[in-house]
Amino acid sequence: MNSNDIIGAIGVGIILLAYFLNIFSLIKKDGSLYFILNIIGASIACYASYLIDYVPFIILEATWAIVSVFGLIRSIKKPNIF
């Protein structure tokens, strides 16, 4: 396993962690932590895809990170209503 694989595995691992935490109701799907984990994970996975010059996954992971940034902004601006 080379450094590109390790970097990619960390990124994908963070994305999967966010997914599993959400599925088991340990974090909210519209909460800041969910979006932050997705931004970090997708950014790292995007970088790993860039290192191996694999454009389809660069596009996928970059889009995932950008959409998560918008979700984070939206969740921060959302008023807390009980």
C-alpha cells in the first residue's frame, strides 16, 4: 500500500464514518458535524484522486465537498426551532 492509497483510505473512511454515525442516529444528517466530516473526507479523497490522476473521482469528491460546504452554511444559518 503506497501513500496515495493511505490518503484515499483516510478520506473515504471519514466519509463512511459520517454515514454510519448518521445511520445509527449518533449525529444529525443536517448537523454541522455531519457536513464537516463530509467536507474533510471528500477533500482528502479528492486529493488522493488528484495524486493518481483519476479525473472521474476528482470530480465526484470535489462535488461532494462543495455540496457539503453549502449544506454546512445552510445548517449554520438555519434558526434553532424546537
